[in-house]
Amino acid sequence: MSMNHSNKWKASDEGGLCWVSDPAQAYVEARVKSVRKGFIKAGASDGREFDIDLELPLKPPSRTQKEPPRRVLPRLVLREPNGVENMDNLEVLHEASILENIERRFRMDLIYTNTGPILIAMNPFKWLPIYGEDVISRFHGKPYGSMPPHVFQEAEDAFVQLQKYRKNQAIVICGESGAGKTETTKLMLYYLAVVSKRTAEREARRMSTRSNASTEGGDTPTIAERMVNSNPLLEAYGNAKTLRNDNSSRFGKFTRFDFGMGSAIINGGHIENLLLEKVRVVEQGEGERNYHIFYQLCEAAKKGQVPKSTFLTGDAASHEYTKGPSAVASIDDFEEYKAMVGALEALAVKPAERELIFHVTSAVYFLGDLDFADAQDGDASVVSTDDVLKTVATLLQVRDSSKLGKALTIRVREVPGGEKVVSNNKTSEARHLRDALAKAVYARLFDWLVCRANTAFDVSTGQENQFIGVLDIFGFEDMKSNGFEQVFINTTNEQLQKVFNDIIFRSEAEEYSREQIDWDKTAFPDNTPCIDLLTRKPQGILRILDAECLRGMSASDGPKLAAKFNRAHGNHAFYEICGPASVWRRNNGERTRDEDFLIHHFAGPIVYTIAQFVDKNRDALFGHVYDLLAADSTDPIVTDIFPPTNDGGQPNGQNDVDHTTTTRASGGGSGTTKGASKGGGGVASAAAASKQTVANKYLGQLSALVSVLRESSTRFVRCIKTNHDKLPAKLDKPSCLHQLICSGVMAALEVRRAGYPTRLPYREFIREFRAFTPKGQRKYDDRDLADQMMQHPHVVERIGAKKYKLAYRLGVSKIFMQAEIL
């Protein structure tokens, strides 16, 4: 039996309970009516009857197949009224039983469930009274597993393990948009900040008792509290309303709390931003908004709370980059503006510097209104909105607005030999360059803000430091149309899934080997071939794309680029050639086309459509525009993020930070380390940036992130979005099941269940179950005594004589038992 289907049914099963897969409910309760060769007839509790071909779910899809075939699984009654806290202990383990357990707990507002070392967090779409400081007190200092599953228990365990083993700790929080990743991250950081502060206060009281010194000044915010309090700033600039989530993080974030070696007190911190969705600055999907900051500033402008020098009037809907919905029922933009300003104050940003930040932000806002018209002399363009041009130039403190306008209407290319060739931009090309400028300024400003925050946080001075890091990052995406951005997002998740596999699954094999246990060696899920398909040199999909970017005007895109992918990977097990003649369909139900290709991800098959892959991968701001900002702007922030270049095309200075970011899937991120420029650093020049593609930069950043996770003790939290309507007490079971599969939870349970997930050291087992000690015992060693205890007549009777021999195994130092035995 697999996790989603059993084809092993006998006539003796007639009358028994079962689950039948259902598109609307994931699984429905049913009873077996008849079993004949290759088929089973089941009657559902709602009166429907199903004739199920037991072999059809095991076959590949056909062109005529319109919906997945029905699947069937055995069903046992879940006895626990609140479900089980750890799903390793379910009596029968498959998709339907897991979903039933999670649903039962969700209905009781028990939103956290463990599955081995993974915490599943269900988004209740309401606030529950389980996060106050009194709750923190209940979890602080308690051994792992002694309290119910909770996000605080995971944070406490990381806190304890850091002190005990002096090894860096990492917590990876994944899930789709709206699953609750951001709130879960906040709760993790909040817990760590509180328990660290309490530890510091106890230490201060102890020291003051010794020295009779005063302990005043305890109300000063700690570094951890300031990091938590700074969150509204990054949410304002990095979060947006999407169709799935009103406060969706459009970037990944790795927040690190630093501790002195062996210390429980936070002495510094650092934030790294990853993969900012830059394209949102210039275009949003229907029903979605741009980044929150633009609407916050507009609402504040209506109330006269922002400087008039920003030129903001408060009418967001009348501007090109914010012409979608401006109001969101669940968001008070003015209140969020005040929280954002408070975050800047927590970072010690003075009003004058804050005004400069708002100037650069407003420049991006107004750039969308900058338009062009056809020039009279042929294929050329001119600025048609001079007033907007002057506003943008003023906000960026560019001395001559006409230079900025001219720079956007021309293209400057360097040909072999170093000669520069100038050509005119058509109107559409000028608008494209305008958008490229807006994206570049915003992305570099975002990175500058992160670096500015790190100036206040990254203050630990000890040579020997350790950290607890919390990674908040988006999950797999399978949209109506998957393009360039989704390739990068899903590559990220494949890499994270690989880390997950190695840590969770391979640790199982190591444990059995170490304890010299023979077990059912279930094949471990291994997505290495998929990662190689995407990233391996020289023929990985992203590597082929990089090579195309070097071909200049002759680069292939659309169907031609898909044809190159097909030639390179047509026989790859994780790749499928698409097109009208294939069995694969797009998410809208249409047959795939020649510009499509399919990848079998860990989360399932995803069809990608190639459109502007080459242009998006180049993502270069032309050198003459870059150099104009570097040379002509007097704004301190602009000159910081667009520093002058030297003759080699590199930014001047040794401590510059690479701020080149692109779309969410292709961002660069701050990624600064100690010793980097505290004020924000610089960027690679346009000449250097044009030689480094988005894929190249992105893969380097991803590799660094994965290295950090592998070198740390890493645990995982899988957040689940319970419904797409964002309503409390509503559970969309098919969607939840899909998320559990995508997150690797099902595969983790399958491997653990295949073996012996309950493990106790012999001494602990003997102490806990001493009632089964043989009478008149001889002198056994612990291993032999545990074996004799398992042969107690009562134990054999309860387990069953047939199952008894397979129920446990004796290791070197532990007894291993099947899940239901304990």
C-alpha cells in the first residue's frame, strides 16, 4: 500500500471501512460492497457508489483522461477525540488518515501537530489565546516533547540545543502565500527575544546582588526587541496584497539572532533578504496591489503626515504603478504607516534621513507616470510628461532633468574594441527602460534599508559567536501560467527540499546503521536529478538560459528556447516535452504549446511557459543610466546605492555590497556579512552587471543559503493555508492535502512509518515499563532485560502473536518499536 492508494483487496474485505478519493473533499468515508478481480465497489456515506479500477491509478495519464482516477484506502476509526499530537503514532498511516487527524485537531483549535521532527502549523485565520507571555512561561525550560506541539516548543528546543551543543540552529518556515509563514516567524522571534531578555535580567539581578549595584534601566529595548520591532519597515517595503493573501511577503528573509559562545543572551543580529519580487513594482495582477509602502505614504499624505517635498497627494489609484485596488478591508494603511515610522525610529533613523528614504520611494512611485511619445524624426521617442520628469529628477536630486529624460530615450551599447554606439529607443523601449530604472531603484533601496537595519543590529563583538536563524521563504508555486519567476521560486524549493530530505530521511538510515538494526530499506525520496536538471553545468536549464544571454540579439526565446531544452533533456526522467500532441495540459485546461516544457518537481509536475526568459535573465540597467545617477545625483541614498565606477566597471570602494536584484525569483538580496558597508554599500556597475545574469547571481546566493542550513542543526515548520477565502473554522481538504504533499510531510511519514519510529534507550525503557520485569530474574544486561520484558505474556497478547516478532528490534543502545506498539 502506498500513501494514496491500495490495490490489495480481498473478498474478505467486503463490509469493511475504506476511504475513496474525491476531487471536492479529498477523501470520503465509504464501505466496501464487493471485491472482484481488479475492481472494488464502494458505497460512500453520502449515498454515492463507486466502481474503482484498482490498477488504473498506477498507470501514467492518457490524453483522453479528463480527471484523476478514483483511489481507495483502508480506514480505521480514529479513537482519540482530539486526534494524535504526533502522527508517527497513527494506527494506519496514509493520506486519508493524516488528513482526518489534522482536520479533527483543527476543529478543536489545535492548530499544531508534529510528525517526527516536523511541526505542521495550520492557519486558523483568527487569533488564538495561545501566544502570551504566560504561555511562554509554560514552555520555557520544559524538555522537548513534554508539552503539546507548538511553535514555542520548537523555538525553545532551538534555544536549549544552542546552549547544550554549541551548534548553530536554523528553523526553516515554508508554505504557500497565506499559510501563515510571516506570523509564525514573528512568533518564533518574539519567543526567543523574551526568553533571552529574561535570562539577561536574571543574570543582571544575580550580579547586582553580588555587587549591591542598581538594576535600573531594564526598560531599554534589547537588540532582539529592536529587531522584532523593526519588522513593520520590511513588511511595508517587502509585502503586498495578492489574491491569496492580504499581507504576502514577496521576498525571503533569514533573520539571525547572535549569541556569545555558550551564552543564552542575544548580543547581536542580522537580516538577509532573498529573492525580492521586483517586477511587482511596475505591474501587478488583477485584484492585487503594489508594495504596502506606496499606499501607506498616500494615506499619510492625506492627513498631512509626510513632507510636502515628496509631492504625494494621497490618490494612489490615479497613478500608473498603483492603479489597482487601493483599499484593503483587513489593512489600515495609516496605522501601518505609523508602525513603519516607529520601526525607523527603532533603528535610530532621524527625521532628515527618513525624509530622504521617502523621496527615493516617491521617485519610484512617480516614475510610472513618466510617459513618452513618438519623435518626429523616425524611430525615436521623446518625454511627453515633462512635469513628471522634473518631479522624479527633484526627488532623486538629479541636477538636470533633461539629462535623465534623454538617458531614457536612447540606448548605448559597447561593441568590441571599446567603441560605444548610441541608438534611439522607440516609445515602447523607452517605457521598458523606465520600468527597469524603477525596479532597480526600488530593489536597491530595499537592500539599503536592510543594510541600514543591520547597522543597528550587527553589533556583536565576540570572536566566537553562535546563532539561531529563522528562514521565512515562499513555497512551491503552480500558477495559472508559470513563467520565469516560478522557475526560480521552485528551484529554491527543490534545493530546500533536498536539505529537508538529507536531514530528515537520511538521518533515519544513519540511526538504523548506528544501532545495527535491520529494517525495511524503503527508498529515500531523492530530488537530486531534478536539481541537476535545473542547475548543473553545462546543460542545466538555467545554465542553457545563461548561455543564450551571451548570444546578444541572436538569443533564442519562446518555442526556439524550448526546443533547445527539449534537445538537451528530452530523455530526462524529470522532464517532459510539451506541445499540442503531448498528454500534458496547462492549468487552464488548454493543451500545452511549443513554448512550454514540464518539470517533475518534488511537489508534482509543473508546466512552464517561456516568455521573455532571456530579457528577464539579463535584467541589466544600461550603463549610461546607471552612470547618470552615480554622477549627477546629490541624494546621499542614491549615491550610496549607485556608487561611481572605476575604469574596470566595478564600484569604487572595498566594502561595497552587491545590491543587484531582479524579480522575486531572481533577486540578489542584501546578503551582507560583518565588515560589509553599514550604510548600504554599492552595486556592480552596469558593465559588470551585464556580464552576470540573474541566474548566475541567484544560484550563488542560493548555494550560500543552503550551506548555512547544512552547517546548522536545522528543523522545519510547514505552514498550511486552510482555505482560500481566509475564513476561520473552514478547511479546504483538497488544498490542505496538496500542501502536505508539496511540503514533503507525506514522504517523511512514509519513511518513518516503514521502520520503527518509537525509540527508547534501554535504561529508560526498563524504568518506564518495570511492571513487565520477569519475576525471579537472572542478571541480565539492559538489552537482554528489555528483550525479556517484550516477551511478557501480557505484551505478547496485546500486540498479537502474528505481529509480535515484527513489532520491535533491539539496537546497540535502544529498543526500536513500531509506531502503535508503545
